[in-house]
Amino acid sequence: VLACNHGKDVYVEKPPTHNCWEGQQMVKAARKNNQIVQCGFQNRSAPYNMAAKKYIEDGKLGTVHLCRIYNQKPEWGVGPITPDSDAPSHLDWNIWNGPAPEHAYNQGMHRNWHHQWRYSGGDIANDASHQIDLARWVLGIDVPKSVYSTGGRYARDPDSIVAETPDTQIALYDYDDLLVSFELTLFGRYILKTDPTVRNTDMFPYWMQNSTRIEIFGTEGMMVLGRHGGGWQVFERPKDRKPVVTEQRYGRF
């Protein structure tokens, strides 16, 4: 908002806001000052994602009726509860705390801000926003008719760590002719993001244990699309109990 008011175009990292009201103020500032604002989700400039979008638009998956979005990772960014203290000399705590409710400096809150409602929406807003944006973009969908979400902190006792947002969560997005689901788990040490070797070579992730996969179901096939340079594959009916890949695209940047 400040940048737009000073006549600057803006590139802002995801997620752009903490809540809906903040997003509305961003839009107002951009329109009022006639500035360009782009939010980066790390996906839309990748050729393999553009190819996935065109594959769906060309009707090669048939009628798409279900999409599953995943954000499944090992636990991260949580620490023990700490007492309030003086802020480090190099940190302006008031500026860092920003529009969140006033609070004395707390090292645990400072270091583990991703999992507190006062600073974040949890990993669905933080990391999963990449996959959610990619799925919406390739499917050509916008605002759903309704959203239902539930979850909680089930993996570890929230009273022992600085964490409030869910480590386990499911959300359902209802469209006219399409159902989109989202699933979050943050305690799976056996589920990994797409690694640099897969990103930079002609390989695909092991989809079943890939942290950031998107599964798109159509009447003619199933596409599994991976963020982070994971590429994509379209599967049809197996033959002799082995997968049959109709088409694929590596995720090399």
C-alpha cells in the first residue's frame, strides 16, 4: 500500500495478505494510484505448467470433475514456549510486529511466527498457496461458491510448542461442476518436496510421497502435476498391473 501510494509498481511474495481486509486495501491502493501489483507464486512462468494448462484446456483430460491439492511435509518451524524478554539490539520489534496486536518481544513467537494466527494463516496460506494457485490457474477457476475447512494440531501437544495453526487440515472448495479438495499434514518425515535432482533432470518424483502434488481427475485420464519443477504425467487405465502414461512433461526449469 505504501509503495503504491508513492507511485511504485510492486512485486510481492505470496501470501500477499494476512486477512481479507488487508487484501482489499491492497487492491484499492493499486487502483487508486494506477500501479501494477503482481503476486509471485513461483509457478506461472514455468513452461511445463503452461503445457499442463493447455493440455486441460484442449480437452485431453475430458471433463474435469475432481482436483486434489496436497501440502504434506515434515514438521517445521516450531519451537518451545519461551518467556517474554528484551528484543535484540538490531531488531525494531514494533516494526516487525507490524499490525499484529501489541505484545512484548518473545523469542519463540519471533522465530516461529508461521504457525501463529496473529502472524499467519498456517501452512495452507504459507506453502500451500503455491499449489492452490497453480491448481486454480491450470483449471481456469476463480472464486468457489462455498468453502468448508476443518483441522487442528493433532501430531504434537500445542501446549508445549509455539504453534496454533493446524498441522492437519482438510478444505473443500465447491464449484458448479467441480469439487476441489486440499489436504495438509505436517508430521510426515516420509513425505518430501521435489528435490534438485528431479528439478534439473528428466525425472519425476515418486508421486505418492511427493509433498506438493496436484491430482486432477478427468473423464479421459488423471493428471498428476508437481510444483517445484516436478513436471506432470497423465495416467490412463493400468495394463497388466503397470501404469500407462498417456503424456508427460518434465519439470526442468
